[in-house]
Amino acid sequence: MLARVTLFYVATFLASGAWLAVQDHTSVSPDLISFVQFAPATGVLVLLIVLGGRLRLAVSLRQPRRVALACLLTLLAAALAALVAAACSLVVGHDLHGAWDDGLPFPLWAHVAALTIGSVSEELGWRAWLQPTLESRLSVLSSSLVVGVLFGLWHIGAWAAGPTYVALFVVMATALSVVVGEIIRHAPGANLVVATVLHTAANLAMLAVLDEEDGSLAAIGCLAVGWVLTAAVTLAVGQALRPGAVTRSRRDTVVGRSVSQVSLG
């Protein structure tokens, strides 16, 4: 597994540089879509070639109701993270200024379409392949943490803003990854769709509320706080709703009654 993960990550980084070079020779504006977003999908393509087509991707839609519910939960999670980030920004005295406050360079539908396409390409690698691959050896939470860190560090553009910005960005990305991993529990196999919806919604929320791409530590810090709190809430709710938690609760109640009866006897 380690060899495959390493190959995917190295291929994704190399593809990032290649896609940036390609975009430099086109007229497509990075304000609409960044070609570097195609790098994770390229990493998956490299794996397909090396492994001779033997690759499992979590792209199932066999449980449409569960998938629809999971997608709704991701939208709620993105909204909660945005609200907390906005509140945090007001508390620290940072003005709420989204990238769109200066006017949209392209029609709204074009931005949504471009963000969705970019998210699909990214999540094909990070959540449709890497997440389930790690889960074959690690727990869902551990896998989400690893994916989040790798996903965050891969955002090369963040490095230009300095190590503190990068650290906060990785925290935000890791928290977002934890949210995705927990929600996907309730729609097994639908990693690509669920992660794409959350990824797109998160990007739209950031563009509308806080523009973190300007290198502002206050903006990225507040976004990190928003996603960490959202991750904590998601984990708590997920743990409470998990069948095993209910079973353990009932078992503990029975054991507690038994112990009480013995002590009273």
C-alpha cells in the first residue's frame, strides 16, 4: 500500500507542475479554473497504467437515498463552517470580504461549473482512491487525517504565503477531510459524489465570505477554526448515531443495572 500511495503522491506533485505549465500556454484564466486541480486525477491515471487497470475507486451510487442525505449533510457542514468562520472574523476584527465582493469576472454558473469540475478531478484522487485505500489498513478517522494532511500540503500555492499560513491551511484541510470521512460512513462507496459536493460548497462559501487566497492569516485562521469546530460537531453526531454506539450504550445500561442489583443484594 505504501508504495502505491507514494507513487500517487509523487505523480500528483509532478503533474501539478506540468498542468501549471500547460495553463501558462493557454488563454484559460486561473480565476475561472486552475489546471493544477487536474493533478490528482492524473495521479490516478498513472496508477491505472502502472497497475494494469487494477484499481478500485469509490464512485458508487447504489444507495441514492443515502447519497442524497450525505450530500445534504455536507452542505449543512459547509454552511456551519462558513458561519463560524464569519463569526470568528468579526470577533478578531477582520472584515468579511469574499473574492466575489469585487465583482465576478465570469458568470456565476461558469464559476459553479468550473469549481465542480475541479472538485471532481481532485476528489477522484484524494477521496475516491486514497481514502478507501488507507481505510484497508487504518481506521476511518486515521485515514481522514492522513488524507487531510497530504491534501493540504499538496496546495503548492499556499507555500508562497509563508509557513504559518501553510500550517493553518493544513489544519483547515485536515478538519474538512475529517468531516468528509465521517459523512461518507453513512453512504459507503459514494466517496466521489459526497466529497465533490462538500469540496465545491466549501470553495463557494470561502469565495463568498472570506477570501483566504490573498494570504491573510486572519482569514485562513478563521476558516481553520470554522472547519475544526465543524469536524468536532460532525464526529460527535456521527458517534452518537452509529449503531455500535447505541449498542454499547444499551449494554452499559444493562451492566450498570446488574452491578446495582449485585451491590444492593
